[in-house]
Amino acid sequence: MNGVSICILTYNVFFYNRLAIDQIRKNTRVVDYEILVYDNGSTDGSREWLEAQPDVTVFRGEGNGARHGMALDFLTRRAKYPICCTLCSDAFPTSPEWLTPAMYLDDKVFLTGTFRGGRICDYICPSYLFGWTEYLKRRTFVDQWPQWDTGELLAKQCQDAGLAVKSWMPQKADFQGRFRDDKMCDYNGWVWHTWWSGRKQTIPSLTDVEFESEYHDYVKDMLRKRYSLDY
């Protein structure tokens, strides 16, 4: 592995963005990497903070206008390293082993990451996905919601072409107890993924909705304690 391009779409999730960048820096030491962020028009100060980071390249969108798959297509087509990693805006590495799925890519396995389920076997969710950059540039993450989720058709195209997909199962994880059964965080020992903040980029009819601030307040407080954060 000669380098990884890390691709993130974000919109008004400053806390998660800062934590993600901090954790990427902390846990990515064995390979070269770049961080490519498509900011969808954030107004919470996250865009300005991201643009001030020397190891982050920010592409500007406006008005939350880009869907998740559209933004990931945009970013992967600008990646310079042979492997791309996609992370949701509220996902971040928790271990130096977080690049492990990238080690399983070869001339037959073209996608690896966390299994999400869905209409096809081994759908790799773009909340935590690794793939060959040249393959991704010729395919698309764009969904056909609600029939197909973001990245789901990509996995199907891969399988239809006779290429293998390797996945790892996530598990619900909560360091300090449950918030609600229908809200969850995924954790498989390598990455943490807080659900729901990214849904503003995937469901157009909900783009102006603030998703349950009390849920995110709960998760943020939990993560502040876990990582001794001062923000």
C-alpha cells in the first residue's frame, strides 16, 4: 500500500469533523495519506476550521446541494493515492489498525470495509470503505434512493463484474449505556460511526431538519469523556 486518499462529505458537524481529523492524524502513521473533504456549505465554522488545516484539502459546495454519492464521486476522481477510503462525516478511526481492510485489497478483491446489509450480499457501507482508486473512478457511489442506498449499487457492480467484496461486521457500541434502541453507534475495533448526522446529505426532504440534538449531545459528551477532549 503506497498511500491512502481519505474522502469525507460534511455538513454542519464541526465536533465530528475535528475529532475525525485528530484521530486520522493520531492513527495513520505507517503510510502516506491525504484528506479530501467536500464541505456541503457548512455554516457552523467547520469549513473555516477545515480550510486552516495544512493536511486537509477542502472542496466547497453550497446549500447542502450535493448528495452523498455525488460528493464521493467528486472526491475519488481527485484522489492521488492508489487506495481510497471513504468515511462518513461522523466516523473516525479509533485504532492504529484502522487501515487493516486496505491490506486485503488485491487483483480480485476491490472493495473492503464494514458490512451494512441491504438488498445485496456484502454491501460495504461508505461510512467505512476501502477500494482501488482506479476502479472507483470508473464506477459511481450515487444511489437510487429509496430503492438503493449510497454505495450499494457500487458493491453490486463490483460483484456483477466477478470481483470479490470482503466485509467485517460492525457491532452496536456505547461506552456509557444506551440512548435509544433505534439510534446507534457502530464500532468494530477500528472505527467509530455515529449514525444520523450524515442523513442530511442522503435524504433531500430532510436537509433542513436538525437531527435530534439531544441524541448528539449525549454521544458528544460520551466521546469527550472517552478521549479527554477539550472541545
